[in-house]
Amino acid sequence: MYRKLKRVWSHNDMNYIPKFRETFPELNKVSSEEMCDRWISLGIDFYTEKKTPVKTWLRFTLPFAVILMLLMLIGLPIVFLITGSWFYPHTKKDRILNWFRSLRLL
């Protein structure tokens, strides 16, 4: 999750909190510069989600990924009969899981 985040470096840090002025109406009297100085003194950093586009060649594999996901879902009862668990065992190096994550299916 942290690889998708980008640190915010602007002085309007409070604009990245949804409904900040409505949630804290007593801070309407404080200027943006003064609020920024307060955030810096407290050591609070703000992050936004960095948009990462899916590569074109990877987008072409989406139909195959959906078919594979359906086959895995259909085969799940067979895996349960063999292993006794309702999930596919995976590790950090699982290529199928990484493929689904890169296509944003998971």
C-alpha cells in the first residue's frame, strides 16, 4: 500500500483532509500559513495516492485474467477437498497474485 502513496509538499496540507473546515470550524480563524507551521511543528505529514497507470500490454491480458479467476473460483471446492482450506496457498513470490494486483483485480 505504501508504494502507491506520494508525500504532499505544498502549504495547503489541510486541504487533503476531507471536510477539514467543516469538521473543525474553530480553525477557520487560522490562516493557511499558520496552520502549515503547526503541522510542521507537530511532525505531521500528508500523503495522497499516486496514480499508477496500467501498462498497455498488461491491459490486453485482462480477459485471460478474468477467465483464470473464474476457473480458480470453480476449482475452489476441489482445493478444499484436497487441502482442507478454502483458499489457495500463496507466498510473496506468487506470480498470479502479483498479476491480479497489477491489473487491480485485487
